[in-house]
Amino acid sequence: MGKSQTKVVVTGLGATTPLGGDLPSTWSALLAGKSGVRNLEWEGVEELPVRFAAQLAVEPSEVMTKQQLRRLDRNQAIALISAREAWRDAGLATPPSRRGKDAPAEPDGFVVDGERLGVVLSSGIGGLHTALNSYDVWREKGWSRVSPFTVPMLMPNGAAGHVGIEYGAMAGSHALVSACASSGEAVGYAIDMIRAGRADVVICGGTESCIHPLQMASFGAMRAMSTRNDEPERASRPYDKNRDGFVLGEGSAVMILESEEHARARGAKIHGIAAGCGYSGDAHDIVQPDPTGAGQAKAMRRALEDAGLTPDDIVHINAHATSTPQGDVAELASIKAALGPEASAKVMVTATKSMTGHLLGGAGALESVFCILALREGLIPPTANLEDLDDEVDLDVVHGEPRPIPDGPAAALNNSFGFGGHNVSVVFQRAL
């Protein structure tokens, strides 16, 4: 175990993604190797260098009312959707504010003490749609037509705030912002909250929704995105010789973390163990990662140390692997440096961004959920679109079909790396 004797377990899971409107449909599509990437149907989209993205499979308007959505940015709405799924999955009671006047007097699950409940829910960018659309309203119709909810809707901490309010979380509500490492760091901070005794239960995860012409234009100008406009579903292809950039995605994933003592006392089901987290900073460039991979390797080693595990304990890695020419193989080099030649030769690597696209600030949380499910179900999702393996790839990349994980003790690692040189690795263990 890591720094504290308090073991942290995962008792609830939820997600809404380009593959499905909930976690079961997302996981099923992931194992089948389906792509959530499709053409954008915007007016004037033909003027953009990239004309596709991984949009949500189920729109928030299908599960939330117009009145609710009027006060929420899209990233906040989908955070609430995935948080509600995770909360139900954990067997926790519906808050009184959402139960309705005709609800039974008795709660429908375990009632959490709000003083012992925390939230750590991150977004790398926040309410981009709100900010840009509100500016357009001001320009076209004047200041008086701008919504009074604009500032709460565009705040990067808005999703954490709404989730905390809905569930009465008073132990602390946090929103770490570190680009594509944001929700990986959220998981690590949630672990630390429980270990430090600040909370018994923490709602943690990430959310992002910034598929917008400005974002597409900006990433396109950076030459960071794939331009495979003629076959978008095959555009995200980590480790393939013909990869040419990442695919932008949107979605949210949320976990309920608890101290093992609290979870067992209430008879909760346990999906897995949130064993530890490691961080580092490249201090190299605002966009480009350190080409040596030293910071990435350091984050992985620190995660293992925090979890009290060795490289031989890791059987699976859900890699950051965004499908960029340099980034994918550089990460594999850092994995070898972190685990050593023998352990890295045995680890099974996958890159699920090949199907979901890159959720930016939401990626770490979603891929952490995938790690937990892989350990629980004993199946590693394949890397999609891997047709011609890059000659520089010398680790075991799962592709074609899901790969079984043998029974018994097992641990998985999730990597998330963000602009600014933010590196975070989270370790999960199978619950036995």
C-alpha cells in the first residue's frame, strides 16, 4: 500500500461518451472495436481543415429537460449525467432535492453524510460553448440579451460545483485544471482526500465538450489533428504507421471512491481498488512533451511507489496514445524506462482513444474507468484501426480482439499527459 494504510476502493461508475449514453453501452461498443467518430454537420464545416469529431452518442437533451439545460454548459450537463449514473451504481440515496414530492419517505439507498462527501471533477477547458456563444449574442443583440448564468456556465469549476450542490458535498469541492491530465489528477486528488481523512466518499472524474469551430480551427492550425476527412471512423489510429494526428472527442466519466472501511460497513459492491497516483512536470515546452520521456516515466514510477507495487504487478496499461506520430512511440519508450525491460515486455497496452477520440480534460477519468472494467471483467479492449504496426513499436499492443487478463491479483496503469508538461499516472488493482 502507499502513503496511508487507508485503502481506497471504487464503488460506482458512470459515463456518457461518443460510444454510448451510459457506461454499459460504452463498454460493449469498446470491446466490439466500434468507432464513435463521425462527420460534423455544421454550416460552413467544409472550410475547416478537419471536418469530423467524436461527438456524444446520446444528446443531453434526451435525458435532461430544457429548463435544466438552460442553466448548464454542455460540459456541465454531461458531468451531471455521468455522476448520476455512478451515484446510482454505488447504491447511494437520491438527494431529497431530486426525489420529487411523490417519492417514498424512505431513502432509496445509503445516505451519505454530506460533511464526509467530497467532489473532485475536472475539465481542461470548461464552458467553451457558453463563452463563445454568449459573445456572439452580445455582438448581435446587445448586453441585455446575455444570460445571467453565463459566468457560472463558463467556469472550469462549474461542473464540480453543480455535482457538489446536487449531492450536498461539503467535505470539499475541487476542479483541477491541467489540460489533458486534468481528470487523471482529479482521481489522484480524490484518493488523497480519503487517505488524509478529509472524506469517506468522493465523487471524482472529468468532463469535456469543446467540439466547436474555433477549437477545430486552432488544433488544425497546429497540425495536431488527423485530416482523414474521407474516412473519419478510421482516423484515430494509435501505433499505426499511417497515423497523422488525434481526433477530438467529448464526454464525461465519473467514479465514486470510498475508504474500504466505509464501503464494507454499508455492504457496497466494490469494482476495484484505486491504489495510487504519480505526478511529474516536464518543465520543457507549453505544447511539446519532453522528447526524452523522463517526466512520463517519473510519473509512472511514482504511481507504483504510491501504490506500494512493483513493475511486475502491472499487467495492463491504458496508454495516453493520442495517435500523433511522435507521441505514441515516445510514451512506449517511457513505459520501458519506468517498468524496466522484463516487466514492460509482459505488459499489455491498449489505446482506447482510437474509438472514443480524445476527450482532453475528460480522457483520464474515462480511461481510468476502462482500466477498472478491464480488471473486473478480465478483458482488455483492443486498439482500433491498427492495421500496419509502426516499426518502432516493440511492446505488446492489444489489437484485433479483446485480450483476456488471467484470474488472480492484477493491476493496471492509466497515463494522461497534458499541454504544459503535466504528467499523471493512476494505478488500479483488481478487487479479490
